[in-house]
Amino acid sequence: MGLALFAAMPVFAQQKATINVHPGQGKEIISKHIYGQFAEHLGTCIYGGLWVGEDSKIPNTQGYRNDVLQALKDLKVPVLRWPGGCFADEYHWMDGIGPKENRPRMVNNNWGGTVEDNSFGTHEFLNLCELIGCEPYISGNVGSGSVEEMAKWVEYMTSEQGSPMAKLRKENGREKPWKVKFFGVGNESWGCGGSMRPEYYADLYRRYSTYCRNYDGNHLFKIASGASDYDYNWTEILMKNIGHRMAGISLHYYTVMGWSGSKGSATQFTDDDYYWTMGKCLEIEPVLKKHMAIMDKYDPKKQIGLMVDEWGTWWDEEPGTIRGHLYQQNTLRDAFVASLTLDVFHKYTDRIKMTNIAQIANVLQSMILTKDDKMVLTPTYHVFEMYKVHQDATYLPLELNCERKIVRDNRIVPMVSATASRDANGLIHVSLSNVDLQESQDIELNLGEVKARSVTGRILTADNIGDYNSFERPNVVAPKGFTGAKVNKGSLKVTLPAKSIVVLEVK
Ligand code: AHR
């Protein structure tokens, strides 16, 4: 298929694309943890977003908002990272346990200087995970915390009995330990987590992680604080100096216009900005490949997971909101960043074992926005909800031929993105995104040896790429039934409208 210059885009017509799925070649499982979330003490992510406290007028269960709890259950959140982010390396967990009135306050230096009252701490977080049925992923403090503090936190959360920390936990009302699998040893240790050099951090990782013990049948999956996007040297040094002492190494990649100056509005953007965003988001693939090539050198059996534990869009804060709280709206453009990025993650599911979009509520590319007692689900939420059929399903390789455009910064963007999987019941799900803003796609979708008998689907689209859900109009961008796919002699013919995301279920 052709390579069109975006600048010279001519007449609007239907484009053609072909997709060949290979069900017989499916062998890797798409870890459900790729659909992970992230909740930091930042702005109104925790306070107001997830937690309002037992005495709030907002309907709640033990202090957690009922509307948000239900939305998160519907989303099948597999894992939730907490308490940061940058906040993690200034967080002292003992300030967040015991009677709330005795908990000390602190200033959240990273995020707007907000006063943190520590009313949401270890118990509140781990109980939330139990309520929504997800695994907790704790980020430990290496930057400003001690080895002893980290070791005691693990003991407090996971040891059954007999230990001083288990006794303290019981005094604080929790008899049984929680199950905590994922444990991060620091966050962004090259930056807000301590401004370290990789060699120094590698040694600290070895030291801190030595004392993070496995208690009473709980087995920690320890994750080293990894690189930021293009910093391949960080990955190299950690792989060399830490190696198999870590079960996972993290990576952060944001779809962002740059770290200084304006990052652009979340809602006011041109078509050119939109296509640039698609190019920047897809650049995660070559970045991942370079990090994974380094990992392959030291770990050819792929025993160490790559955990992209922060990703997503980062725009200017909404006008009128508090500086440093990273509150941004979320449009259909953000939904495309979600679908395209998840499609990429699926391809490398043999190495990528977890990812955590930043963040779950009211911060950056969130799932949920709240204002007092109101809640809206963002377009990104809807992508995660539609895509949940891929969690723990078998990844099915595919080839895709479609139009491509050269966009700003000379990146090449295919106009169609696709991914396919087969679930435990044998159902095949194919997700398709038509990135093109004007033209529909006429897609021939072949399923190899599988002969399709019937197909159903759901579609996410809107009149404009900048459309979003507000508290006044919460359903502007929401999934609807899709009838544009037809079975034709065992294959499928799909007409994918411009700027639409579709998930098909094939029997
Ligand atoms: O997600 C917001 C921030 O981005 C996190 O706190 C930090 O780890 C990253 O720089």
C-alpha cells in the first residue's frame, strides 16, 4: 500500500487494507497485567478520585467512592501501582498507618506543595485492591528511605505472625497479611527518585532488595527502577550489574511534546497535532525493541520482564486547575494512543509482562474524571473496557497492509492498527483502529485456517477527534454496537469508519 504525504492529502475516498491473522501460530499469552493502572498521591487521583473518606456525603464503601469502585470492577483492573511515581521516593509508609487522627502531615513537594494528611495509607490501598480484585504493585522508597524502612514495610504487609511488624499490623486492625506480589525498588532513580547514576543505583538495588524477604508463602516479584524512554545505557548497566536479581525492569515512555514549555492542549489541537501524536505514540515500538535487544543479550531466555510502568499522554493542565496536579481532559485522540499502544504491547508479550497507564483518575491520561459527586468515564476508559477481552488470551500474530502517512518530525504512521487474540473459550477477538481522520477503511480480514461463522462488534468514535466526555455531557464518546463487519466465505469484510476503534468477536 502507498505512502501518502499528510501535507498533500487530497480527495477523501475509501482506503483498502488487508489483514491476515494466523491462529495456528498463537503461542504467547497476553499477560492481563499489561492492562495495569497507576494511582499516585498526585492532585486528586487518590483524594477525591478514589477516596473520599467514610464521613463523606459522596456515596462510598469504607471511604472509597461507589461510582469509581463499580467502574473499576467493570474494567477488570488486573494490577494497581501505588503510591508513586515521584511521590514514592518521599513517602514514609509508617506515617500512613494507625489511627487517622495521629497520622502526621507532609508536604507533597513533587506535586504542587499540597498538604498530604496520610489518611490514605497501606491499609486503605491494599483493601482497595481486594475490593476491586486486583494485584497490588507497591513502589518502595529508595531515594529518601532506608533499607530498614523498606524491609519492615514488606514484613508489615506480608508476614503472617510472630514478627514485630505482623503484630503492629494486627494492632492496626488487619489480622491476616495481604498478598503482595509486585514490588518496585525505587522509581525514576535517575531523576526524582534520587538523581543517581545507573552504576550507583544498581548497587543500591542489590542492597535494598536483599532485605525484601519472602514471608509465609508470599513471593515478591522485584522490579528495578528502569530507564526513561531513550536512555538505553541505563538498561544496559542494570542488566549487566543486577541481572537475574531482578524479576522485572521498568521503562517509562510518555507521549509528550517535550519536557520544557507547553505540552499542548488536551482538547484544542489541529489535525497535524493529532497525526504527530500518533507518530510519537507509535515510536514506543522502536524504543521497546532497543531496550529488549539489550535485555536479550543478558537474558536470552527472557526470564526478566520488561514492565512499562508509566505510559500515556501528557498535555498541559486544564486551564483553571491547580498547577502541579496534572489534571487533563481526554479526547478521542487519547483513545487512539491507548489502542495503538496496547496493540504494540501485545506484539511483545513474550517480554512485556506488565504496563501501567498513568494514571487511573484525574491525572494525565486517566480512566476516570471526578468532580465532587460526579464521575465521567473517559474515551481511554472505553478502550481499556473494550480491550479487556484480550487479557490473558493467546496472542495471534498477524500481517497488515494499509496506507501510511508521513507526519510531522518525519515519522511514518500506518492508517490502520490491529491486534488479535483467542480467549480460553476459543473466541477470537480482533481490535482495529482506523487512524485516518477523513477516510474509511475497506478491510479484508482473513483468519487463516479458522472459518468465521458469525461476527459481532463494538465501535468507539465521535463526530470530532477532539470530542470528550464532560460532567455536563458524559456520553459524547462511548461505545456502540458495530454492524460494519460481515462474514464472507469464512473471512471477514469490515468497513471501518474514519477515526474509529472497533473490537470484533468472531465465532
Ligand atoms: O506520572 C507522573 C510522574 O511522571 C510520576 O510521578 C513520575 O514517575 C513520572 O515522571
